[in-house]
Amino acid sequence: MNEPMSDRGPAIDLEARLSLNDTFRFACGPHVPCFTECCGKLELLLTPYDVLRLRRRLGMTSEEFLDRHSITRHRTGHGLPEVMMLMDRESGRKCPFVTSQGCTVYEDRPGACRIYPLGRASTRDRSDGSHREFYFTVREQHCKGFLETTQWTVREWIADQGMEEYNRFNDLLMELYVLKSRRKEITLGTQHLQMFMMSLYNGERFREFVFKSGFLKKFKIEPELVASLENDDTALLEFAVRWLRFALFREPVLEVRSR
């Protein structure tokens, strides 16, 4: 699911499922009395793609961003670590990138912020592997955006907020969470969890692992993919998910070279 978690107790109606063609009324901006209130008193999950976009926006390495702007939560329902935004406690746990004028990283804001006031649930059917998703509204008591008259379809909102690539990478991450939940016979130790964090959240170190170890000698990787992994951060992140499916959950998604 893609939605920020708040202390204010948002009303989430999972029964009132929205399709891409369903409509809702909402608007946000400086003209709305509650502008930026949703950016405080919350816990905000950062996905690997969120971190990638934010650290490039800020001109930081992955390690610099994680050290300065995140904390890691290890006790999770699915058993894999989660990265959370480090909030500014002195200002009421507000996002460090929000001002009275709005978000200073707006073009690269996290997916949970983009999709608000919607949430999204995504699953795969066990029988045929088909992808299924639905949306729902997240209504917080302070929010006046629902009183605005602008009407959207869910499809229009997703496109307007630039969610397509965020949803694609969120689905890849969710597949790892699902694998961890389903593969009860697999125990992940400290080194496995460190591999998970490095591969998904530290692109520079994962790239070194791919190119400066014996990785490419051990695995058959398409030459075109190898070339893209050198410079394309999103291709590298997508490959990191593939690697973790192989390394942590023994899925046959990589081919080992014969000796």
C-alpha cells in the first residue's frame, strides 16, 4: 500500500474500493487552509525508488542521504527492513523538506506524498500471477482538500501526480515482501538483511558489487543489460530486485555460468 502513516488516524475505507475510472473531488495548494499540515506528525515510508529520486535531487550519495535523512525500522510485519524519513522533531515531526510555501523537493517527492489523498493496494493472483490493484481514499480530519470542487478520475490523478514509475517500483518491492511472507522455510540472517539494504538502498555500493567483484564472471547477464547497469540507476534498481529474488529466495531468475 502506498500512503503515509500519520498520528492523526486517517479514515481509510478499504471496502470502498476505487477503480481507475472512479471519481473523487480533491484539490491542494496554498489556497487550501490546511496546506502542508499533512507533512507533519507522520511516519513516512521511503521506498528504494523514493531514496533514488531524493538523493539525486539533493546531489547526495545514497549513503549520505540515508545517514542524514532516514532511520531504519527492523521490526516489520513482513520481516524485511523498512526505511523511514527522519522527521524534524523540533517542528512537530515535520518533513525536513517542507516549508510554509510548500515542498522544496516537490518534483521528486516520495510516492506516498504523490498519491495522497489516495492509497493503493497491489497484489498478484496466486493461481495465474496476474496483477491486481485497487485504490481508496485516505481522509484525515484536518484535510480540507475534499471540500474543493475539482473532480478527478483515479486514472487522471495517477497520471497528473506522476505515479506510474513509482507504482512500478513499488510493485517490485512488494513482490519481495510477499516472498518473505510466503517462503516460511527460508531464514534470513543478518548478512542477508544487509544484502537487502545494500542492494535496494545503496546503488553505488551495489554497482561496485556487480562490477568490481566476480559477479559478472559467475552469472550470465545480457550484454545490453550490463551496459545499462553501468550508468542507469533505475535499471540497476530493477536488477537489484531480480538479484534479491535469486540470492534470498532461490528463485531461478539468474543463470549461473557453467564452469
